[in-house]
Amino acid sequence: MLYLIAEWMHFPGLANLIRYQSFRAGAAMATALLIGLVIGPRFINMLRVRQGKGQPIREDGPATHLAKRGTPTMGGLMILTSLILSMLLWMDLTNPFVWACLAVTVGFGIIGFLDDYDKVTKYSHKGVPGRVRLALEFVVAGIAAWIIVSQISTNLYVPFTDRYIPLGWLYYVFAAVVIVGAGNAVNLTDGLDGLAIMPVIIAAGTFAIIAYLAGRIDYAHYLGIPHVPRAGELAILCAGIMGAGLAFLWFNALPRRCSWATPAALPSAARWAPLPWLRTTRSSSRSSAACS
């Protein structure tokens, strides 16, 4: 939003800083971190009051995990709130890649929320049936794939070479599998102990660098990687993930005050899952001409 306002004003004075993705990435990280730290205490207290007993603990798990009974779950909603507000504030909302990642973030977040809401209200660890959840995830991933394929080709390029595999319509299947697989991989990594938040932060930082380099034609050509016009905007998304994750980590450190659970675990990797396959594709002639 701020980018569009500054662009409309022709980037006057200090507003010229908003023109640079590196500045907006740092600002997005700081904004997400600040929002998370501000809303965190009240958010956790609200979850504690509304959930009462918290997320049920599996009886067949380690005995040490029974001590976590009563810890509020759905703390990941705090991450999503911080991230989405930061995205809307600092990212270029005319960029289709932004809306693809936002669709995955919101869509997978809703699926995760419904799963945990079912667990809390029924006080059962089962949640939404796995097949139903996977079907909904593939629908969301398919929408995101359709948005991004409208901007790039369906060729899968081998990194650091000029060789590629023309996937055609199979590219949609490939992209959807990557998105859904990445989201559930983080959900499994998180496990019972919230172990995934630091790997998420580290991976987000890595993909921020990749997105920025792929979006810069000079760096992309120098490094021998495919250039994807406008992909650098996703570095701001990754920076926002890092800020929101650090804010959550403040409350998730011992003594643990909440768990992030499925609403954040599912979209945490899924929202940047488009980045790896953006990294291995090149823009279509249509988008290249529009951005030249």
C-alpha cells in the first residue's frame, strides 16, 4: 500500500527509499516483529480464556509432553496477522506473485485454523480428516499455480544451465505438489515441541536472497540463474516471515506461553513454496515484454 501511494506521489523526498526492495524488506521485517510483540500478550491471553484446556495431548506420546497440557494453541494466528499486515503495508500490490503467496498464506491458514478449532472444540487430537485437508490444500495450491503460471513459462529449467524440461500442463501438478508438500513438511517438522520456527526463519532468509537475486537481471545473468521479472518483491515477503517468526519465538521460548499449531505450520513453508519453482523457471515472452 505504501509503495502504491509513494509511486502515485512520484517518490518525493524520503519516500524515494520505498522504491528499493531492500529497504522495504527491512521495513517489513521490523513491522512484522513490532506488530507481533505488541499483539502477542493480549492474543495469548485471549486464546487461554477461550480455549480453557488448550490443545489435547496424545496419550500415546512421551510422558514429558503431558506437562504441556493446557498450553494455548493457535498461536500461529499471531504470526499470520503480523505477516499479512506487513505484506499489505510494504509490498507492491500490483505484483501477481504477491497475491499468489497471499492466497496460499490465507488459504492454508484457514485450513489449519479449522483443523485446530475442531481439535479444541471436540477436545480430540484428530481434527479435520486428512483427505479433506489435503483436497482443500491442493485447491488453494492450484489457484496459486494458475496465478504464477500466467506470469512465467511452464518450462522447468535446470539451475546454472540453459537446459529445461517443457512440462506443459503437468507444471500445474508439479507446482501444487511442491506447495502442499512443503506446507505439510513443516507441519511434521514442528511436531509436538514447536521445533520448526527457527528452521522457518532460516529458510525464509535464504529464499529472500534467492528471490532478490532472481529478480535482478544483472545478478541473475552474472550468477547464471534464470531471471524472473518482479520476483524480487517476494524477498519482502520472506523478510516479513522472519520478523513475524522472531516475534512468535519471543513468546514460544521457555517458559512456553503458546504453540503455533497448524494455522501457522501449514502456510509457513507453503507460502514461499512458489519461490523454488520460480527459481527454476523463466518468464514468458509476454511478461518479459511487459517488464522490459
